[in-house]
Amino acid sequence: MNAKRKAKAAAGEQPFALRLLADMLRIRRMEEKCAELYGTGKIRGFLHLYIGEEACASGAMHALDATDNVVATYREHGHALLRGVPMDAIMAEMFGKAAGCSRGRGGSMHLFDAARRFYGGNAIVGGGLPLAVGLALADRMQDIRRVTACFFGEGAMAEGAFHEGMNLAALWRLPVLFLCENNLYAMGTALARSESQTDLCEKVASYKVPTLKVDGMDVVAVHEATCRAAQQVRNGAGPFFVELQTYRFRAHSMFDPELYRDKAEVEEWKKRGPIHSFSAQLKAAGELTEEGFLELDAAADSEVAAAVAFAEAAAWEPVGDLLKDVTTRGATA
Amino acid sequence: MRISYREAIRQALREALAADPRVFLMGEDVGRYGGTDAVSKGFYEEFGPERIRDTPLSELGFVGAGIGAALGGMRPIVEIMTVNFSLLALDQIVNSAALLRHMSGGQFSVPLVIRMATGAGRQLGAQHSHSLENWFAHIPGIRVLAPATVADARGMLGAALADPDPVVIFEHAQLYNTEDELLDDWHCDIERAAIRRPGSRLSLFAYGGSLPKALDAAVALARESIDVEVVDLRVLRPLDTRTIAESVRRTHRAVIVDEGWRSGSLAAEVMARIVEQCFFDLDAPPLRVCSEEVPIPYAKHMEDAALPQVAKIVAAVKEVLNV
């Protein structure tokens, strides 16, 4: 595949292809459990599942270094997990517990982890782009060689924040890797119903930012494209935009009756599901057996079970801490 | 040394830029142009284009970038041309800067300073003349400052930069050319309001561009032997309720001057706190002098009529005193 993959495989770890698969499975099983727990009332609020889109986070996150910055959206469970936020802390956050990665204040849409340079968890569509630009500006001004990866959906490309952020990044040649997960629907509004220009790369090209369009259901293609783009950004060539063409298998949120798309369309995309297509590919290449797959799946299941147990047992934040951390110095009003 | 309010801000900016390489200034025309209000004139040449960073007309974008840069270890000072333009950036200020610390369980703080011009009086019409300080003062997670004196113009910026959380500084456009002696001790306590003129018969609260009007009113009233105390709120969030209440407990009467519109105003908040904390100390119902509830008009006589003026303040004080 590429140098990064070979380097990782050579380190005596799990073969890299299996890591990609395992990571997609970890996201999938975690989110399936979240949906189940939503049904039982353990998880409340909005819950936006990433199911179907796992190849994007899995392929892209492995293209980044541990010291890079990551800015994500409200559909960020997978990104947080693959960034290294422990599943325990993510699950506890979903439960609203103090052991959660945002102390239970954020919930599903606001996962944060300062130590892993994971800047959320932003539920304002497009809101992450200017933040990513600023993080990259700070790195540039401090002579830090680092990539800021900014995930967003195609819906964000109708926002002013997208255009302002893209222009600033391009104008100042900042090291931002823009990763657009194009799942074709901004909540319930299809791309063609919300954008005059549906070719997203064309739209970005007007900012003189280089682009790549990738099959976001193919984890290897995502990984290779994002490695290439990240390398270019890291080398100081300015921002890069990658469109990951993907599809959300589940509803937008747990409240969505899905009246805006045909069941047949969903079924058609499911045939290209990233987990089963990649495992089929690996099996055909002799790199994976059915037993091997079941082992990975079982490992994901037990990680999920442990995370749920952890979240169940975790304590609630004391109500007395309600006003804590509104400001650093404690003054509120 | 006698200097202008503008020069005081310039000194504060220059000092901050020279002292800390993490500090930089960013905004529309802050660089080559020298700043709309000439606050950063010459800085582009002195500190270079990286640290005196001209931005496109992208308030949402560059305020958001300021937040990101603050998260990334810098100490940005973002200048927004006027408060009306800040509405284009409200999403980033309210939904990111103000929330990040609490929402992340205390993991991130945003040491960002936003400066902007506010207020009317220059015949700039309705889209360049409003006072929306109270909108910002409504939001937990940010500090809101309004320097009204040359000393505070000199002292507030450094104190704001030392704050680990977002600070919004409102510079009233009418104050840039005002002059005063800058005393050696210009350091500013950004927790406390300031008593600008002690007095005994009534507490007159004001901030920003209304402070000189309140002080002029106090002088006019003194000529009629009416001795009022003038309190500069100056820290609009968190409000220094203690200083406010202590003053009212001494004088037993209050008038609040606020260039914002009356409905839902900062003056309303101050009055509510007075009523909550000093109800039984009051000898008369407090009054407010606010802007009339209209978009600020262009014509001079109409603009003047829309704003708090010395005569209106004097009349309100006399009404409360029943003289």
C-alpha cells in the first residue's frame, strides 16, 4: 500500500489492513450498542450514528500523526474512538457520567479530549472550519509542523463558515486537511436540493485548494488519498480538500422518520457497506479468514461490553459542580 | 502625561505585542490601513504582517480563527470594526468561545481578546451605531469590559490578555479622541466597578460612552448643590454587584444610564440587582436613562434625540430626588 501502512505493519503490530477492519468494527459495534441503549433510555438527547460511514474515519485517522489536531462534527463517535479516546470514556459521556470524555457535560455531540488534540464534537454545522483554520494558524506562527484535520459534512458547504474558512486557509496557506464526508443528505435535504454546484471539488477549486474525490466506502482508498493529502499539507503546500463519498445507513438522528429517501436507495448503498466489502476483499486476497473476522468482531463486542459496564458503574458529576468551569477563575455572572 | 483614549489603547497594544510573542492582532484593515479608528497605525511596519494580520471581510471566519489560535497556544487580539459587524461572528463567540470550557468538562480554555468599537454619536446611521454590550453580557463564559477612561483604555487590555478565558472589550467610538492625564497607576482590576465621583444623594451608574455624560450631569447637578455619586460599571460581565449595592446603600437612590435600548437592557439588569439586594434601602424607585427604542438615525438632531444626554440624566436624577 503506502509507506505509512508498511511502517506500521513492520512494527510487529496487527497487519495494517486488519487494523483498518478492526477499527471499523469497533465503531460499528459501539454505535449499534448506543442505538440499543438509546431505546432503553440510558442514552438521551440527540444521537447521530455514523453507521455506514466508518471507512472515512478509519482510513483518514490512520493517515494522521498522534500530534496532529482533529476537529470533528456532531457525528463524531467514530472519529473520537479512532483518535484514541477510550471507548469507556466515550460511552460514559453518552451516559452523561462524570467519567465521560467531557465530564458528561457534552454528550454524544460534544466529545472532547485535550490530551489527544481532539477539539470536538461541534454541533454547529460548519462551525469547526474557522476553528481548524485558527489551530493551523497557531501552529504556523509557532513553527510547529502539524496537520489540522477538519471533518465536516457536505451540508456544511452551504454555510458561510465553510467559504470563510476555506478562503482564509487558502489565502494564508495554512496546514489544514479538509475532509468532507459527503453522505448526500444534510439531515433530510439531498445535495441537489441544497447546492447549485453539486460537484464539491469544483466548488472548492475556486479557492485554489487542491482536491481529491474518493470512494468513501473503500477504506483503503480513503487511507491512501488522505495519506497523500496529509503529506502534502505537512510539507507546507497549504490546505487540501478531500471529498469522501459515503452514505449514512441509519436515520439522521434517533428522531428521524426518514421520509426523504427511498428504502431501495438505502439498500443499494448497503450492498457497498465498508465492513463487509473490505472483509470480502481481504478474504479473497487470503489475508482474512472467517474465523479471523469473528475474532475481530468478538474483540469489538467485548470492548463495547466493558465500556457499557464502565459507563453503568461510573458516577454522576455532583450537582454542586454545575457552575465549575464556566470560566477558569470561577466567576459566572 | 496627557494622552488620548486612542493613544492609551495603542500603548497597551504595543506593550502586549512587545512583551509576548504569542500576542498578535488580527482584523479588517488593522495592518496596512492602520485600523479604522487608527488604533494600530504604524504597527504593521513595527511588528510585521504576521502579527498585525489583515483579514478579509470574514467576521465569522477570523473570529473563529482567533478562537482556534487561542486553543492552539496563541494570545490573539481580534479587532471587529464595529459592534454591528460582530453579529456576523456571534455564532463563533457564543457557540464556541463561550461554551468550550464548560462543554468540554474544563479541558479547553479560550484566551482570546476581542476588541470592537461600539456606540453612536458620529452620524454613522443605524448599521454602525448600536450598543449591544448587553447581548454579550448575557452570556456565561465570557468577560465583557467597557473602558470609559484613558486609564482603563491603558489598563484593561493587559488584564484581559492575562485572563485565560474570552474577553470582549467595547471601545466607545466617541471616546477615541478624548484626552486625560494618564497617571502612573493605570492598572485595572477587571473584577470591580469604579467610583468615579463620590457623592451622597444618589448613585448614578453608567459605562462606556455614557460615563462622560454622567460625569457632566454630576457637575451640572453640583452647581445646584445636588451631590451625586458616579459609578462606572466598566466590567459588564461579571457585574460587580457588591460595589453597586454598597453605593446604593449609602445614597438610597439610583439612576442607571445605558446607551443600549431600554427593553432587556444592561440597565434593566443593574436595576433588578438593586431591587433584589437593596429594596429596603431605597428611598425612591430607581430610574433608567436609555436610548430611545429606534434604530439610531443619521440626522444629527435626531441621533442626539435618540441617545442618553446630559439634560435627560439631570432630569432623571431630579425626578428620583423629587426636586
